[in-house]
Amino acid sequence: MPNPLNVFKGPNSVKDYFDPDSAPPLPLVEIPEKLNPYRRDGVRIYAKMMTMHPANNVKAMPALNLLENGVVPGKTNTIIEYSSGSTVISMSLVSRVFHGIPDTRAFLSNKTSPAKLRLMQFFGLDITLFGGPSQPEPADERGGIRAAQKMAEESESIINPNQYDNDDNWKAHVRWTGPQILTQLPEINLICAGMGTSGTMTGLGTYFKEAKPSVFRLGVCTAAGDRVPGPRSFALLAPVEFPWKTAVDHIEEVGSHNSFSLSLDLCREGIVCGPSSGFNLKGLFQFIEKHKAAGTLRDLAGADGEIHCVFLCCDLPYQYVNEYFDKLGSEYFPPITNEELTKVDLYRYDEAWEEDAAAVLPRFLDVNRAGTQEGLIPNHNLIVDEKALEGVVAPKAGTAIIDLRQYADFEKFSFPGSINLPFADPSNPSPFSKPAVLEALWLKLEGHFSSTHELLPLMQGKRILLLCYDGDSGRVATSVLRAKGYEASSVKGGFWALADLDIRQAIGDHILANSQSSKPGMAVAREVELITPS
């Protein structure tokens, strides 16, 4: 049923969304000229975006067809398949959406990447790993393909669709993929797809042989001794029983480096796809280049004088990101500025932990009002040393103050009872403006606040206030301590912010600032709680 607006409603909305008969055809996109070295030779190349199906991969079509014909309503409650990823993930989605079966199990190689394993777990798959070759022969009694078959044979409630020898695999592309492409591009002259189970190319080749026999059918296999996720080497196609030999006119062999690099180029130009898509395109390029060199390229042209080629984009690149870096090397990727920060400053920050001085100090310091009679404390316009505060200002019970300034500055003035850890240097820029400063500071803090440091018992169960020159080093220290379970806060602006506080009137837990004066000093008086220092 036509659905030009691509909207799905009602109780069958998700089924219709997945069903190729209810949804618009998957996009067919001509690749940019900058990626087509043969455009001036009259070659036009289109990507069939199988990635745009809701399951995001080419195996969605076979999964639909295999389960439609394999699930027995009221009897089947488990689906098991040997698959490297895309097929069994598609089956898990289709089994839930169409058949209400949540139990899909994946048998696969122990050489599967951690990213793929996590992806399968993400989609709720029960995973069993097998040793031996990553792509075992279907008939190998020691492999996972036969193990899945045996399990299904032992229970009527389990089915093994078996993409490797079930004709419903390749017939899905006769049913859906081929007709979509021909409808979208009636002038097509060449179809190209990779060969793993060979289902895709067998189905497309079979369809075009009947629907438009002039279309050249190009298969692509992995170069001997190499590996690309999905396709197989030509040697491994020998035991495959699908009629692939009558469905292809020629086979190209492609290596992994070209597959990854070309798919990377496609991704960066907006055709987002995985390595097997670059693999298909590289096979097409090789084939075109051979015909161009032989002077026979024009033999492929259609009535309009151009050569319209379609290759399949089979899946997305994200699960292969680590493999892209491993396969291609750093020269293919822009550098990361300040990359050293990936190994430090690992914990979260919260604005609530960085507090205004006027608000936070009364929560950490007590004033002995008995010693605050006029005349007892120096004039607040004078610098007051720590001794003048002894007996007058003291840390509140259950608190600790850690002063990160250098020892010389700590000696000139510090709050009574403060602990000095001289990690902040006023000659350094903010740790948030110079990565090397942040790296050194964080490593020092992480080491000192480790589980074995002698300072930790002094902080256990206490609220901790971090002070430094400008507040930034204290902010970093607060992040580290919070990550280790301590109730830490820092003063926004540090001691330099405290220099802006003069005599303050206390209201509740806050001190009201009189910003007209910025003279250094600390004093207390009968009518105020705290007057803070430089």
C-alpha cells in the first residue's frame, strides 16, 4: 500500500514500519562526483541504502522472509542463528515485532569484536561463542552453524532459520530488494553486491536475470587471506548451496584496507555506511577500471549512452569504529587537541559544588562571640594574621578545610585548623586553560586522595571545603573527592574572591557583601558573623 508520507499508525504501526510492502522503498542515492573517478567516462554510481531499513542493515529483508516462513504460531518460542551480527540482530527485532517472540539466541565466533558483542546484548540477544574459524563451513560438525541446527532438531519449540542453506534468504531479495531497485532506476545497467552467504547477490542476480537480463551482475568476495566483516573469500563459497554461480556474471576480490578506507570516504561525504559497503564499491571500481583499460567499458552502456551502476550499502559503521582505527592507522583521522586529557580529570563536576564565599564560609567556620567585643579585634582595614583569629574563628564540628595554596602563602594567612596541601601554584595559569597544568594537578590529587593516604582518616565523615588562589584548583580537587565519596565543596573564585569581602552583616546562613571596599584583612565584630581575608 502506498505510504508517501512515511507515517505509521494504529496497532500494526511498527509492523508496517518494518514491512517493505507498507513502507516507501529504501533510498537510492547517486554518490558525489568527487567519489566517482569514472563520472567523465559516463559512469553513474548509486548506493542502495539498505541501512535505512528500521533494522539498519541488508539482512533485514532475509530476516523478514525467513521468519515469516519459519515461525510456527503457537509452537515456536525460541529462534537460534549462527551470525556475525546483522542477521541475528535483524531476527531479534523481527521476531518481537511480527511474532511476539523475545527469545532470540546468537551463536557466533569468539573472534567477534567486543563492540559487536555489546551491540547484540543491547538488543537482548542470548550469546554463545564458538572457537575455531570465524566463518566456519556450514557442514562442519565442529562449528556453530551445525550446533544451531542440532539444537533446533532436538526441540519443536526452537527454530534455526539457517541463513546459509535456506532459500528464503536469497528469495527475500527477489521479493523486495531487486524490484525496488528496478522501479527506482529502470535504466540500471549493473548491479553489485558482496558475497557472504551469497544470499544478496543470488537473489539480486536471479531477479535481474528474469526482470532485465541486460543488467550485468557483479559479485565481490574477500581477497584470499584477508577479512572484511560480512563477505567471504571465494574459496569459502564452494560449499554454499545457493545457486549463486548462475546469479553472477563476474566476481571481483577486494581487501580490507580498501574496504575500510573507501567506506570512510563515503561516510564523510554523507553516505553513512560500514566497511562492506566500501568493499562493494571498491569491487565495482576494479571492474570498471579493467574494462576501461581494455577499451570495453562502453559495452556496458545503456540506451542513453551512460552506465548506471548500483551497489549495496549493507550496514552502518559505528560498530566497527575501533576496527577503522586499527586497520587504517592514525593518518586517516584528524588529531585530537589536548588528547592527554582523556586519561585525567575523569570525574564529574557539578555547579552546586562550587559555592559563593559569602554563602559557604558560615557553614564551615564558627565565631566565638565572647571574644568579639569592640576594641578586642584590630580595625578591619588592617591585615590580620592567623594568630589574631585564634580563639575567635574555628572550624565547625564535622568539617575540614583544605588549603591548596603554596606553603609560604599559607603561612602568611590561613583559616585556623586548615590543612595545607600546596598543589596550586599562583604562577601557573588556570588548570582549565592549560592542559599540562590540569594533568599534573589531577594526578597529584588522585595520588594523595587514594585509599591508602594518611590524610583520609582526618576527612572521613566530614564536610570538606577546598580553598586555592582562584577557585579552579579547588574545583578540580572537589571533583576528585566527590568521586571518592566525600562531601566536598570549593569556593568560587578562591582566596581572590575572599579579598572582595569586607565587613559583612549576617542574615541566616549568608553574609551580605559590601563591594565598596576591597582592602585585605579579616575581622569579626559583635554584629557580624565573618569578615574574610585576601
